[in-house]
Amino acid sequence: MVVADVGRRRGAPPAVPPFSTLWVLTAAGVLLAVLVALSGRYGPHRDELYFVAAGRHLAWGYPDQPPLTPLIARLMDLLAPGSLVALHLPSALAAAAVVVLAALTARELGGGTGAQLLTAVATGTGVVVVTLGHILSTTTIDTLFWVAIVYVVLRTLSRDAPRGWLLVGLLTGLGLLDKHLVAFLLAAIVVGVALTPQVRHHLRSPWAWAGVGLAVLLWLPNLLWQATHGWPQLELAADIRDEYSGVGPRLEFVGLLLVQFSPVAAALWIYGLVRLLRVPALVRAKPLAWAFLVLVVLFLVTGGKAYYVVGAVPVLLAAGACGLEERWSRRGLVVAGAVLALSAFVVWPAALPVLPERAFGASVYPELNDDQAEMIGWPALVDAVGSAVADSDAELVVTGNYGEAGALEWYGSDVPVFSGHNGYAAWGPPATDLTGPVVLVGYEAAPDWAVGCRDVGRVDNGVDVDNEEQGGLVQVCDGPRGSWADVWDEVRRLDA
């Protein structure tokens, strides 16, 4: 026993307890059932509408994203056209998988049934996880890849099994086809490994370099697309950085970082962070603590968003849960799980459509999470535009943003729909024979490229939800100033 204790203090691979399959799968299954049951309420998010549209124009890249999420949206659209349940199913499955991976991470850190289940509860009830589980987004899929990569890295380091870097490379390459942020995760992990002498030899492993090569190979088609199109994602990243620069957004970053799971969960993951940095037996997992700190500093300085690091938090929750399991009785762990869940449930109406639309609009929840607000009112916008088209005999619609264009395509439009926003810009301009009247929505004033414009109405979602479309102006114009090809560069815009 003394020899074993000395080995653990020196950073020897810890004994891995059995996986609590029944309890963990039950927790993940409950979350999956809740997400599927609520997946058809409200409507699609503006980004989801855009992903479906992008999926109908499949490419190796888009100005604002890689191709994986649009591909998933396309598959769901083919499987069940117009079905919200089908569109949201990949996100629900991803959230459930995150819960399972988080529990496996706790197991890898030496946690038994209590720690695994507590980690699953803390992760699965977290507001940010249920939010991402209800919306198909690049962040949803990105979070799944992050949690999977962190787990495989932990397993590779703790078991000193360098062949695991090949799987890390595979996951990283696939993740890069969804969102480029995963590159920052890998860079931060490299820094963490370099700062930890006990695992630093992995940086010299040929398996690690093979993993890097595999990741780059998988990423290459998207990189080539970006290069041949002038690196639009770099331009968009600069736009986001400018938007979130300043003291206010940085304070907001810190605040959201602490509450995006729940304030109580923040206490657990901060405790886990400290344990990873200080407990000798966890030294092989220490690079993941350093990686988290590097990411927080990086995104705080560069104007990133708090949800960028969501996928790096479950390992900290797991480390905290393992610490509580060592110190507390089973009853204490049950109480901790109940407190964690209840602290998150209070805010669930901001993350999930549990309230009727009118009740949601009249509550404080839209101020806590504007994603839910952006899933309400699309039929009203489509009706307002449809009436303008019918009254004016317009030949097409041009929208100010991709959400409006996607909604008109999702719910149906009698005339072709165009937009100059992000990816939609490449799917225009309208054909040269479309020379008649045009309906505009999403412009607060007549744009310079249009002539003969007149206001014909405003969008009213009918439930008093103050989202981006509420009160939006609907206009009818005689047409563009010249041909559509002449003005299309003026219609184009790239922003978040």
C-alpha cells in the first residue's frame, strides 16, 4: 500500500474504476428525452435556418463557417423536410454524448459511481449544455468535439499511451471542419504539456506528430477553400473581435464564464481546477488545467466569447466531483447533485421552450438568453412579406440578413429569395430577367442600390418578444439601380 501511494504521488497512472454505465446512461437518457420532447416547440433559430440553406449549397467552406454543420442540417432536411424535431435531433444527441464523455472523464480521473454521476448531473443540467442541446449550431458540434478531445488527451496522458494522439488528430481534423476554434484547444493543450515535466516527453512522440498530420490533412479542403476565397473567416473574426473589445464585454466574459453552467457548478469546476493544479496524483491531467487557463486568458484578451471554452469545463467539473467523492459521504454527494440541478433548473426556461411563447415574452428570460427569442415570430415575418409580394406583384424578395432569407425558404415563399448576407451573397445575384418590383425586409431605410422604395408594413410577431425581427420594416421597391449584377457588390455584407 505504501509503494502504491508513493507511485501515485509521483504521477503514476491511476487505477481506473469501473464505468457506472446504468447511472450515467440514465442521466444522459433523461436529458435526451427532455430535449427531444421540447424540440418541436417555438421555431427554428436564425442560424439553423441559415445552416439548412447552406446545406442546399454544399461546399468545403462558407465565409463564416466550415462545412460540417450545414452538412448535418442537409441530412436532417432530407430525412424529414421541415421537421424541427429532426433538425434538433443531432444537437440533443450531442448533448447526451457530452454527458457520457464527462462521466468517462471523471472515471479516468479515478472517480467512482458517485463522482461519475455527479459530473453527469453537473454537466447535463448546465444551462449552456441544454441551450446547445436544443439548437443545431456550430458551437453544439464544436463542444462535443472539445469534450471528446479532452477525454482522449486525458486518457493518453494518464495511461502514457502515445498512440492515442492519432485519435486526437482524427477528432481534431473533424472538429476543424465544424469550427476553427478547436485549433486553439490543441495549441493550449500543447502549452499545458510543455509546462508539465511528467508528460513533456509526449511532445517528442512520433504518434503526436502523426496526429497533427492527420488533423491538417482532414482540414486541408476547408483551408484551400478559405485561401481561394480570400480568407473571409479571418475578416469575420476581426469583426467579432472589434464588437467584443472594451472593458464591458470583457467583464461580461468573466460573468458568463462563471454562470453559464450555473453559479453552483462554477464553485465545483473552480475546485476541480485547483485540484488539477495542486494534487500530485493528478499531475498527468495537469496540462488540461493549464490549457483551460491559457484559453481563458487568450479569449479574454482577444475579445472572445465565454461559450468558446464550454468544452474545456467538464474535465474541471469531473476533477471537482472526484474531490467531493473522496471527502463526502454518499448522502453528501446526493445533496450536492440536487443543489447543482436545482440551481440550473431555475434558468432552464431561458434555455428551453418550456413556457408558452406569450409567457416567455412577458418574462425576464429573453434578457437572459436571446437565442430563445430568435426562435419566435418567423411565421409572422413570412406572412408580412407574403402580403407585400401579393399586393405588389413583386418578382423576388431581398432580405437584410440570412435568418430572414432562411425563414422565407423554410416556411415557403411564392417568389425567389435572395440576400447579400454572408454565404447568401455567393448564391446571388438574381437572374437578369427578374427586373420587376422587389420586396425588401430587414432594411431600416431604403438602400442606395434600390429605387422607387415605399414602406408597406412592419413585422409584428404577436407575442411581444423583442428580437431582431420585431418591428422590422417591409418595403416594396421598383427594382435595383441598374442591373442586379451591377449592384450586387453593394448588397453583399459579411458580419456576425
